Amino acid sequence: MTQSAPMSRKTAPGPTPVTFEVFIQSGFSELELASILTVLKTADSLSKSHSFGWRVVSDAPGFVTGACGTIARAEPAIFDHALADVMLVIGGDSCDPKGWQFRVRAMQRHRRPVAVLSEAATAYIEAIKAYDLPVTTHWRDITRLNEEGTYSALATTYVQTSSGVMTCAGVGFAPELVLNLLSAYLSRNEIAELASHLQIETIRDTSAEQPKGASFLTNMFTPLMEQAVRIMEDNLAEPLPTTEVSAELGVSIRQLERLFQTVLGTSPARYYKELRVKKAHILITGTKMPLIDVAIACGFGSTGTLSSAYKSHYGLSPKMVRTGGVLRR
């Protein structure tokens, strides 16, 4: 169980206290919460110039259950009462901006930094109708929002800032986000020491591009395999024949098939189709796009072809999923 830490555990005179508020709702991301609190706890133990405290708050205070069953004790968030120096809103299964937007606006009025992570960032983007504002979120939701075609300044970076609010990819980037926020209080050497203690080898720049698919995980594949997967990921709407993929790679079809069978245990064609079905799943579950538009966006010639491929993978047709069917895991 997680709970708030004392706001300052070091006796005065001493380090300057800095408070962080972490806003959670039912179904919150345990990974993000644990990452944020771990970085803050470690920073507090190492820093001589500042003490770092935190409180976990919610619009439904008490015991709040996360997406995987973890229980966190949250204090009540009362309008603009007792604002912290920094606020973070965690993503999760059900992010309702009505529960935390009032505190975000209060933090903006006081010119204090706010970071909204992953699904919470997506909910925030949609709630404020950020059609032409520089914003970002996790790449999974970027894919969905881009298909809707209404957010012209939506970026694929880890962090974007607009009017004092940072929208962020979250999830595995959460520790580095906190390190970037702590850089306002700690020296470069202290940040480096903190990262070393946390076993963070590289602190990614907030303006760097998010990895948007398996091909960006360069240590998982050989260079040839990485290139093959990236070609497929870049051509989901208009899938290329296997002959064209192999031609771009400069290998024979037989070599390409042997490579996929060795590394992934499947054929190039099956893997390519799976990528397209997974993109369709994002659009089917996350948007109200007509199924014919989903089919076209994912390289299927008709809703029938899409439905057949989708049902083979997930056990239900797209229509059944949209009417509340339970997916096969």
C-alpha cells in the first residue's frame, strides 16, 4: 500500500522543502505512481540542498485501487486548498478530468508546474479541446487522435508544454520526467548521482521522439530485422507485398521468411497482418470512427476483411467489442 510522505522529514535549519502532489483516480497506473514516488524518495535521501515530500490525493479520497489491484491511500483534493510546488496527474484505466482540472487551473494561476501523464494527458487534450496547442501523450493514443484529424499541433515527443501544463507520454518515461522536474532544484551533478542510484543509464530528452513500435527497440532485433519491422510499421494503411519488403531490404523472400521464423516464430505476412490488426484495435476501442474508415486506415479492403482478421486475433468481431463484448486475452 502506498501513502503520502511527511512534507518535510529534515529538521530546520536545513534543506529547502519542496512538495509534490500526485493525483490518482480509480484504475491508476501503478508503474507511474511507484516510479514517481521512488524517484522522490531517493532524491530526498541524497540531496543536501532540498528536502522532497509528497502527498497522494484524489477526488475520491481514502483507499484507491489501481489498474492491477494495488491499493493507495489518498488524501482529499479540495479545490485550490493546500497546493503543492509541483503537481502530477497519473494516467490509468479511467481518467476523468472533472476530478482534477480545477486543481490544474489553480496551479496555472499560481504559475506552478503541472505534468499530466499518459491516459490523463489524452483526457486533458480532449477536455480542453487542444486542437492547435502543442500537446502530446502516449504514442498509442497519438495514433488514435491523429486518425480523428483534429489536433494539428499534436507531437510525438515525450513532453510538450502549453500554458504551464506539461502533457507527457508517461508510463516508462515517468522516472525521467521527475528527474527533469527535479532539475529546477538540483544541480547537474546531483541529478547524475540520483540517476546512477536509480540505475537510469540515459535520461532521455523531453523533446526526443517516442519509440512508436517494436522496430524502435534497437537492442531487441538485429539491424536487418529492425529495418524490416520498421518498413511494415510505416506502411500499415497501404501494406506492401512481401516481395516489396524483401526488395527494400535487399534480401530474397526466402531469407526474409527465415529471418522472421528464427526471431519471431512466424512469417512476415502473418506478423504484418498482426500489426495492422493491433492498430485497428486501438481505433475500434478508442474512437467512434466508422468501421469502414478503421478498415481503410489499417490496410483492410473492407469491413468484412477487417472483421475476419480482428475476430481471429481477439475472439470477437469489432461490432461485438463496441457493444461491450469481452475480449479474449
